[in-house]
Amino acid sequence: MTGNGTKEIPAHLKPFISKQYYDRYTPIEHAVWRFVMKQNHYFLKQIAHPAYVNGLRDSGIKTESIPKVEDMNTSLAKVGWGAVTIDGLIPGSAFYGFLANGLLPIATEIRNIQNIAYTPAPDMLHEAAGHAPILLDESYRDFVKKIGEMGAKALSSKEKLEVFMAVRHLTIVAEDPKSTPEQVKAAEQQVAESRKKVKGLSESDQVSRLFWWTVEYGLIGELDNPIIYGAGLLSSVGESQSCLKEDVRKIPFSVEECTKTPYDVTKPQPQLFVCKSFDDLVAKIDEFANTMAFRKGGTESLEKALTTENTATMVFSSGLQVTGTVADILKDDTGEAVYFRTAGPTALSCDNQQLAGHGTETHRKGFGTPIGKLKGDIVLEDCSIEQLNALGIIEEKEAVLNFQSGVKVEGVVKSILYSEDKPIIISFKDCTVTYKDKVLFEKAWGTFDMAVGSRITSVFAGAADPNNYFEIKSNEEIEDEMDQPSWSELEGLYEKVRKLREAAIWNEQSLSQLNEVLTKLDQDYPQEWLLRLEILELYKNHNGSHTNVDRILKVLNKADWEPSVKQMIGRGLTLLNGN
């Protein structure tokens, strides 16, 4: 388990952390990493944000081999961040939760050679080569952390969860070399069908689109001459070049336009958004955050929580936090919420700490409470002990609370819980709660724990105290060691070339071994282009006039390569000629 040594990883995020089995990376996977990284260092110097170029140099990420996440963690620790290993796509709330805590989640897989230009699946190239370097820039870090905080609190929907599961399945199928075209097409169809079920845009949808068009696919600078800062572009060998061409529409960044624009993870993007600066991004994102339920509160935010059918936290003006699944909202004649009820396990917290005796075991079937002021415009949370006594709210005494809304609470005060000398929970026994002619709580149901609060100030996804609310499943059963997989013959050839490249001495024996590899390629692997590029690099570095140079070029320059492969070969040859 990897994380920033200066930070404590929240317990509810730990189950999403996996292990990087470094020794299981194959020689081909290291070659894929090396190819993309060499491309990035060579081609992105003039078209990427200086923060990325400088970060690529200063982050300690090596070109020759896949990095160890623990080394990246050490590098990011210098700027107060860290890195954690995850297993592919994880729920958005967890992904954003890591970012909100200053932790970069890194998928440890590496794309296969067929998807070397781009893969929809999260992988080391995307996370390490795309996201990590630019995080060394302070203003960009601030932006990513802010959007992480927004994403972690954004309210979603059950339909959105179905979309996530479909997309996760697609990324697994697309990256699996054993998948057939029919299986990929079926997975894509599943994503399309699940998206059709989504009605409207939830907050998480909006944040997801903002994240995509900025952190993943953002351009920055002048509209007619932008540069790249989005990690999805920076880690895509093909799209990092094509995205700046005229046929990709460039649009001035605005939150409204970004949230209105859907995206397709499987295809190059037909349009991109150009922001002026990271500071401008932070300011505009902050404006958008003001429209979200976690800042806005009120009835509208409660209604959003109701549609999610998932865990949310409602914060009262007293500071009390109620975590559960909103099942019902009672409104007055003006449409304002006067009472709400949760279903299933519910917990009460204050300052993000669960209150003793008010966890999910106590409120396992749900929780209901009124919202609002008492008649006479009385704000209960502002009352001192003396003022409560004057209202007849005294322990072991019967009290009647008449709310302005018409909700009536009558019963014997069992206890009063305070925070900073102000009441946050008043518990009743022998209690009845009514609204007009409707009974909301009966004496036979036991203790009525009433939340104190004249209004709802915030509603956000997840739990106030997730470490106590959720059942945290440990993943400590992950084995420390796994058997070394056997390499294929082709992987053995890659390894042999790698050892020749890293050897301190180059001699006739080196040439002989290289010729043996090339002969084997010509006999059995006519479509193997990447290893031929690596062999060509060795010849150019040591024996540029060798007859095998033309032998290799003849194969690489043939006309029948797939267009995407032909593009990669061209990029590789350009780099070799440039060096």
C-alpha cells in the first residue's frame, strides 16, 4: 500500500488501494512506456504547458522503465501531495476523494501495444506521465484539489452508477488483448444503453464533464494558439499532436459550455476548451461550486439528495450532520421542506465526528426530524440553557414545541446534547410528532431524537464521518508476492534488446546478438514494429551505416500498416532522425 508518508489516508478510501507488482511488468510493457515517454519528451516541449515540461524533468519519472509508485510518492511529497496505487477505474466519489486529500490515484496497469496511442482504461502512462508532472505547479494543484473536493461532495444518481459500471466494463474489455471486436462492440453498446437511462444532469455529471474538459482534455493560453495541460492529451501519443490542428474546434472555456458538452472516452475529441490561466480556472470553478448542494443547502438540495437514492449528509444550521439515504421530504404550502426522513442506517455527527450513541446501530431503520424555527421566530440552536428553560425545554419535563411550519413535537425531554454550549439534539420519550392531521412519530416507536436546526445549510454525497459510517473492508489480504509470470518468446526478444541497450560495452558480440533478434523478427514477427524501432535506434547509435538499417526501414516503411500503427512508426522515425 502506497501513500504520502506525511498524510494519513482516510480509512474509507483504503479499500480502493491496490499493490504495484513491479516485477510483473513485461519487457514489452516497459518498451511501451519508453516509447511514449521518449515521444513526450521530444514532441511536447513546444506544445505543452511549461509546468508540465518542467515537471516532467523535475518529477524524477524515468524514461527507460515504468516508474515505481513509491518513487513518485516521494517526488510529490515535496509539494505536499502523495500517490496511491489503485486497481483501474474506481467510483467517482473515491477518485475525487483521493484528489481532495492531495493524493494522486494511479492505476498500475500499462496499456498494451495495440492501444499505445490511446486507451480509455486508466493506466500508468495516463496517471504518471499525464497527471503527475504538472502537479508540481502550485496553481494547478490548487485547481485539482478544489475540483476533487467538489467531486467528492457532488450528488449523483443510481442511473449514473450504472453508467460507471458499464464504462468500467468497457475499459477492461478494450484493454484485454483476448477481447474480440464483438465483445468490445457489445461493451460500447452497454455504455450507450446505460447513458440513455440517465435523466438530466446530476451534480456529479457536471463535475465529471468539468474534470474531463479541464484536467483531462484542457488547453490553455490564447484561443488561436493554445498549449496543452490536460493529462488525457499529454499521455496520448496521437491526440497530443492532432488536437492542435484546425479541424478540432477550440472553444473559450466556460463552466456552462463544459457542463453542456458530453464526451466519449473511446474517441478523439471533436472540440476542446481553452482557458486563460489556472487562476482563472480556479475562480470560475469556485463560482460553480456556489451552485452545488454542499454550499447551497435548502429544500432544493434536499430534493437532489432524494433523487440519488444513495448515502448523503444533511447539515443543519446548528452544525449537526445527518448521514443517511433521504426517503421522504414533507413540504409546507410554499414548497419549503419542514420535515425529512431517511431510510436505513443513519448516523448523526458534528464537525465530521460521529456522536456517541448516534451511530447506525442506534438509527438502523432511519431517522426523521423537523426543520425550521419555532413560533415566535425562535431559532432553537441560538438558545442558551436559560432560554431553553424559559421555553419549557427541561430534562425530565414535558415540553411542547410548535414550529412555524405547523409541525408539533410533544413529549418528555429525555436529554439535550450541546456543542459549544448550543443545543444540537433534543431527545424525547413518550413523544408524538404531528403535522396538521398527519402523525409523523408515535410514542410506541421509542425515543425521538430531534435535530436542532432552523435550516439546512449543506447537503453533500457520502458520510460526514465515513470511517465510522461505512463498513470498512480491509484489503490487507493482498499477497505481498506473486509468482513471476512466464514470458513469451517475443517478450524474451524485447528483454534481450533492452539488455543490449543498457550494456556498458558495445562490440561485435552485441551486433551478432542484435542480428539474431532481427532475423527472428523477420521469420516469425513481421508485424512487430516497436521492437524494430528499438533495434534501429541501437544501430543508429552504434553502427549507423550497417546494412541492417535499410533492412529495418524497408519493413517499417511498407504501405500496408494500419493507419494508427503507421502514425506511431512515423513518430518513432521522426524522433530517431531528430536525435
